[in-house]
Amino acid sequence: MRIGAIEAGGTKIVCGIGNENGEIEDRFSFPTEGSERTLDHIIAYFLDKGVEAIGIGTFGPINIDPASELYGYVTTTPKPGWSGYPFLGTLKKAFDVPFGWDTDVNAAAYGEAVWGAAKGLDSCVYYTIGTGIGVGVYAEGKLVHGLVHPEGGHMLTRRHPEDEFEGICPYHEDCLEGMAAGPALEKRWNMKGSELPLEHPAWAMEAYYIGQAVTGAILMLSPKKIILGGGVMQQKQLLPMIRTEVQNNLKGYVSSDAITTNIQEYIVSPGLGNNAGLCGALALGWAAAKNRIS
Ligand code: ADP
Ligand code: ZN
């Protein structure tokens, strides 16, 4: 089956073609511009591709409530030209195929559950720690949507005792994203995250905040796997530091070997690596195709 996939990020859009085994056969990426121009590029890419379904994992906030008149819209983003834009509807007018539609992080969580680090499990939580922080939640074999969709990147945090940084979230200042996303690292330390040396205190502080969030996710959702992706997680020293923070926070209270002894297999990098986002969209497209067939 030829399935289309769209990974729509705030800075770039990746379009691709793949199959039901999670194999990407073609991909094309371009910068995210205004909504109409961007959609023109997406439509042009898929015109001669003969796809049988398309999955979209996108930046948000978006409307994912099928009962709503605004289903398929981008809602309140500050990104110029995107707020109130019918992203899904515009594509539906161009292609008569089933569509999957969800947040970029829910898509990534789903892709990881179908083909990646959480394969065979019925729950996982996926974090991206990049330009922003986003969280996708897969529980009891379904993506969690709820009232709007999970927004765990904006959870409130307990401040590190040595941290005087005010935070950069335009809504909450010192929420998780405001304290620990890539741009927060850069502003606090006056240096790009990728240039901060390995032994810099930035990393202990970063692990402190992410560890707090992951601890909360474990306590609230009891997921069977936690997956940490995004540009900041390219700092390989962070993952073991975050695992230690989580163990120190929980102090043995959650009595599972997955946390007390095998945490290196529990809090992990994306199994699909840099393809997590696009494969997630592909998995949404595949699910949409199967729904139409069944
Ligand atoms: P996006 O979130 O826009 O989809 P990324 O996940 O690549 O994109 O995240 C980009 C952010 O990650 C930027 O703030 C960048 O500074 C930061 N980043 C990228 N590479 C690294 C690195 N090696 N170490 C630390 N931070 C990084
Ligand atoms: Zn916030």
C-alpha cells in the first residue's frame, strides 16, 4: 500500500511516501511558510504520487474532535497565517482518500507504538524536547485526545534551587517549555545548546526539569515506555542523567523493575530515530486506510 505522510513542524514540513511496514520510500522537505503557500507545496508533492491514504502529524494547537465544526483546523497558534486555518479540509478538497490527523507528538507516540521503541506495547509517552516541548500520549491502545489534546510541555515545574532564569514561555514564563526547551537553554546560558560543553552545569539543570516532567507522567499515566526525542536530546549524556533524576524523585515508590532496575530500557530514545515524526504520520495514514477497509 502507498501511504502519504506529512510531518508539519513550525520550521519545516516533511512530506513522504511509505508503506504498511513503516518503510519510507520517498521524502521531501521545505520550510514552513504561510498556510496557503505551504499547503500549495504539500498538494503539489502528492499530486502524482497515487497514495491510498494520508496521515498528518502537525504542530498545534489543533482541533482533533471529529464532532466539532472546527475539526481539522489549526486553532490558536501565534504562527502568522495559521491560526483558524482549515489544514485538513484544504487537503481533503484536493485528495479523495482517508486521512489521519493528530498532533506531531501524538503521531510520533503512535509510530513508536506501531514500529518503534514501544512496539507491541499498549501504552507509551513520547516527549519532544526541541524548539518547544510537546508530549504525545498513547494509552490502552489508543492515542489520548481528551478535552483538547495533551499539552504536557506546559506543565508547571518546581524550580531548580540554583536557577534564577525567568523562563521564556509567552503564556506561563517558567513552565517546562519555558525552562527546558532549546531556546530556554540558549537564553539562560547565552550559548546554543549544541555548543554548551559536556561538563557544563546546564545539563544537570536540564535533566532536573525533564526528570520532573517524566516523573509526573509515570505517576499520572503509568505508561509502559517513555520515549524522549527532539534536538536537545541529541546530547547523549542527558538520557542517563534523566533516568537518575526519575529514580531519585520516585525513591522506589513505584515498585516496578522497569524503573528500579531496568530503567535504561524504560526511558529511551526514539526507536525510529530521526524518522519518528514522519513514521508517526505514516502510521496515522495507515490506520485511516485500515478503518476505511474494515
Ligand atoms: P523542532 O523542535 O523545531 O522540530 P528540533 O527537535 O531539531 O526541532 O529542536 C531544535 C532545538 O533543539 C533548537 O532549540 C536547538 O538549539 C536545539 N538543539 C539542536 N541540536 C542540539 C544539540 N546537539 N544539543 C542541544 N540542543 C540542540
Ligand atoms: Zn508554557
